[in-house]
Amino acid sequence: MSNSKDEQLEHYKAYDEGKLLTTNEGLKVTDDEFTLKAGVRGPTLIEDFYFRQKMTHFDHERIPERVVHARGFAAHGHFKVYESLARYTKAKFLCDPSITTPVFTRFSTVAGSKGSADTVRDVRGFATKFYTEEGNYDLVGNNMPVFFIQDGIKFPDFIHAVKPEPHNEMPQASSAHDTFWDFVANNQETAHMIMWVMSERALPRSFRMMEGFGVHTFRLINEQGEAHFVKFHWKPLLGRQSQIWKEYQKVAGYDPDFHRRDLWENIEMGNVVEYELGLQIIPESEEFKFSFDILDATKLWPEEDVPVQIVGRLTLNRNVDNVFAETEQVAFHVGNVVPGIDFTNDPLLQGRLFSYTDTQLIRLGGPNFHELPINRSVCPFHNNFRDGFGRQTINVGQVSYNSNSLFNHTPRPATLSEGGYEHYQEKVEGRVIKARADSFKDHFSQATMFWNSMSNIEKQQIKDAFTFELSKVKSKSVQQQVITMFANVSSELVEYVSERIGITYVDKQKQAPEKQNTKASPALSVDQSPKSARTRKVAIVISDTVLSSQLQPVLDALNKEMVQYRFVGERLGNVLDQEGGEWMIQDTFFNTDPCLFDGLIIAGGLEHPQLIKPFILETYQQYKPLASLQQYEEILTQLQIADQPGVIQASSAGKKTGSKFVEAIAQQRFWNRTL
Ligand code: HDE
């Protein structure tokens, strides 16, 4: 892909390979091993300017990590709209299907520090910078469509509560502690979002397999000045997939970089990572038609009531060259918009409009972060902003003010026909007041709707998540408050959890909320969403007993559906099979684990039953598909799992072993197994 952003970035890259070592000023350096000394055993001399420069730079090479979303990973790509959206917006990149807009997308966890594990229970950030011809547009969203709070002023409190507790800096990257749940119980607007965070949505299998949401209600404005309310969605083309909690815990140890590695490797392999852009549109005339306030960020618009129109595609296909320069220095801002896209009075969104630039001023060291290569727009910028730390532009001429005559009144404001941005002229009236609108006060209906929309398995996972989290809370009072709060969402949930955390649930007389409010939105269930096997990863256990003639057809079936595999064995290196085939063992029982794979094929390895049995059993206990080539099936019988769902035996599946296994991979889990 070649486009102006790529060319621009190319211009900034430093290619050091094959070059002579120099100081920052370009002076060639003759030694990089010893400081300058008075005598070989003598004191170091301060006049060693190269040593001073090297050490000074090192001493200053850390910048503050993001106060939230510190741990992130990003990739380049492009976006294209399928057909013109001129009926809704005048944003050029959304009106012309022939325009390919370069993008940079950063995924992140929220609570953990930069060095925390990828697989933690958390919301994931999903932020995309579109380098459009009209300026940078940032869609700074999450993988969940709602948020914890309704008003930006509460954000610092919420983050203080979820971050490690200040007196002992524990726990890292986890919400399972007192202050988080204390905040929840004392800010009941969190109820709906908590249901999401306790669900498997907080445990994505991959950034490539999760949805994204703009969360807030934005406005689209067309050329005629007509406005529509809009919610933005990203729908992954690979389908949605999550992991399970126990698996996540192990992954964090085996590979804390699990998600970034997955994204990096798939892009390196040329597997494009794609999401479709979806829009939910509500005409201005229907603003008050709903049972909730459409400006409330703790509410979603059920897809069954307001369908998602699929309008374009985001493709991520190029890894960064340098994580610091790109992923770390990228500065997203929900306030970066282009003509045709505008804000609404969502009080959470309004709070964000202040925060992003403010935090970047300190994180990126001053007001010129927009000049960093990753943040530069592809269109030129002209204004009278000047100076500041790290200024890179050399502004020419004597004028740096508006209005002037010496520069012929330029740079001058653009007219609308010249593409100037005009804020939507909404009529606003009201008393100046610190309060919440009554229409924002129902905190539980949609939380119950979320519960009602889950499959039994998903409900069980939510119950277990609440049980885990609340059992880590030390304060009985906080536990009690949370149980009382979620009794407004589901009796089934609180009865289960309260029993396991030793709290008396006193409201048994009350009618179950889920029986009073039966609304459900099937689109919310991950379990029931369309699945795919593409680019999932399986382990194939082999040894020198493997038969190429049996394994190859299975591999052909995997390759056809782009299922990835790695050969696992007792030791690294090549094995020769009995038919003369040569196979390379890439991982061993000692350095890998079933938690890192989506399924297992047994094609050897029975000579080490003590190694292979735990591998098989764990795959089985994680409900993941298993297949066995014919001569190894006895181990399934020995383990008493041969007849269980999702366990495929070549003796009965025959030529279909590979394709049946692929189908099983797409199904992901077989919950109805006997454990
Ligand atoms: Fe953020 N958020 N946020 N946020 N947010 C930041 O900006 C903030 C909110 C989101 O990969 C910070 O540059 C406030 C909702 C993402 O670089 C900070 C409020 C959503 C990212 C900030 C919110 C988000 C951030 C930290 C409530 C989903 C990472 C560093 C009013 C729609 C972007 C930075 C990246 C980052 C403030 C709420 C998403 C402090 C005040 C809602 C994906 O400015």
C-alpha cells in the first residue's frame, strides 16, 4: 500500500544499518566501549562528550505512561467506505468509496501498567486515527458499547478506584479489590457496564476477534446541514471469540504478550486483520422515542431496535517499525473530528473533550505533539500557534497573529464551501445547574437486558466472575452493598454469588428483576454469534511414529480454512516419520501449554504418556476440540473422553477428520462435556 501517510513516515525513518556511529550532531565516534580516562585504571574524564551524551539520553528516555490504557499495541492499515454516506454526512472519506484513508489503530487494556499482561479481565481500547484529506479524525472507542459512568467529572474517581490501591500498589491490572467494588456499589450507574466486564467480553481471544464501539452518541451532518444521531461499531470479520477465565490466568504466565504477539504475527504472516464499520442511526426527530436517554453512555441501542448498517471496512496490514515512536507517541483525541462529524451533549463525551489534549501535553512534553511523525496529519496545517518544547516546524516570515495585513490576512478562516468546520447549530437552553437529568436515572433495565441476552454458559461465567472478584474483596460491607445492588439486575446472579462469598442475600421475597423485565438483545451474546475457524491456532502433537499419509490430509483441511498450527513434541528439532516424511517440532511440552491453542490434534507422542496426557486433558477441560489420528485413539479411551462432544476420531471420521476438526474449531467450545 502506498499513500501519503506512508510516504511521510518513510521520510522520518532512520535506517542505521551499515552506517558509522556518530554523536547526535553527526560527529563520527571511534570508541563505544570505554569511557575516556586519565590512565587505563584512572578516573573518568568529564570531557568525554560522547559518553555524556549517551548517558544523558538514556537517563531521559522514559516518558510517563498513559494514565489509563497504558498497555497497548498498534498497527497501520487503511479504511474504505463501501458506498457513499452523503445522505448522512459530508465527511469526504465517508462519501467517496474510491478514497483509501490511511489509519493507525491502537488496542489496549485500561487498568494495567505498560508492562502488565495482555490477558486480564478488562475493557479493551480500540482507537483509530484516520489520516483524512480534511484532517485527522480519531474514533477512540472500546470493545464494549457502554461505559461505567455518565459524567466526565467522575472519571478520575473511577480510575483511582480501579487502579492498584494507593497504600500498597496492589493488585496490578485487576478489578478484584475493595476500592473498585466500593466505587461500583456507590455509583450505581456502573451496573450495566459491570455486567459487560464480568462477562466473557472482558476476555477476548484476540484483538482480531473482538468488536469495537464508539460508545458515545455522535452526530453526522450532511451537506444540507441535516443531522442524525449515530453510534459507531466495528465488527470483526473473523467473528467474535473469547477465552475462559482459568485459561486467561495461565496465558498471562506462559505469554503475557499473547494479544500483541497474535496481532504482530498475523500481520507478519500477511493475514489481514479486518473489521467492518457499522452505523446505528437515529434521526433527530426520534431523539425522545426510546425508553432510555440516547445521550447516556451507560445505555446501548439494541441492534434489534436500531439495526447496524454495515458501511465500510478497516484493514490492518502493517506492523509498526518502532513501538515507542509510533504506538507510544500516538496521541488520540476524541475531539479530532472532520466536517460532517460532530459531538452531542453526552456529558461523558464532553468530559473527554477536555482530557485528551491535556494529558498529552504532559505525556508528550508540550504542545507540539501533533508534529510527531505518527500524529502529523496528511494535509498541511497553517495557524498562528508558535513555539513550545520540541517545535519542529520552521515558520517563515514576520507575522504570527490574526488578523493581519502584512500577510494579506492569512492564514484566514475557511468558508464552509472551502471545507471549513462548522459546529452544529443546536439550539440549547436551560438553567446553569450541576445535576443529572431524570432520563439518566434508570441504571438497571439494560443491565438486566444484558443478563437476559446471555446463554446459560455465559450466565455461568458471569456468576463465576462476580464470585471470584467479590471473594477478593475484604470488606464485608462492600460485598453486601454489591449484592444488594445487583439484586436489581438478577436474583439468579446474586443468589449464586452471595452463597459463595458468605453473604446473606436478604431480598428473597422480592420478585426477580429478570422475570419482571424480560427484554433481551440476542446480538449481545458472544456464544450465539456467527463463528469462524480462520486463523485460529491448533497444537499438533507429533513424534517419529507420525504417518505422513494420515497427517497430510488433515493439514490440507486446516490450510484450506487458514487454520494455523504448530507441531508440539518432547524435544525441539526434526523428526523423521515411518514413511520418510520430515517434520519439525516447534514447541515442546515444557515451553508451551494448551491454553495458548484453540484445539489439539494427536498425531504422535504416545511414547511419553506422562507428558501428553496432561496436555490432552487440559485441552479437554477447556472444552476445546480434540482430534486423533487412528493409531493414537486408545489414549482417548484410556482417558475416558473418546465419546465426548468435540472429540474427533479418525477411525470414525475417516477422510472427514480434517474438515470435522475445522468445524469443531469454528464452534470453539464443547460445553456439554462430562468433566
Ligand atoms: Fe479515555 N482517556 N477517557 N475513554 N480512552 C485516555 O488519553 C478519559 C473513555 C479511550 O490508545 C487518556 O492519551 C476521560 C471512554 C481509549 O492512546 C485520557 C473519560 C472511552 C484510550 C482519557 C474517558 C475511552 C483512552 C489517557 C471520561 C471509550 C487509549 C491517555 C470522561 C469510548 C487511546 C490519553 C490510546 C485514553 C480520558 C472515557 C477510550 C486520560 C476523562 C468512554 C481507547 O485522556
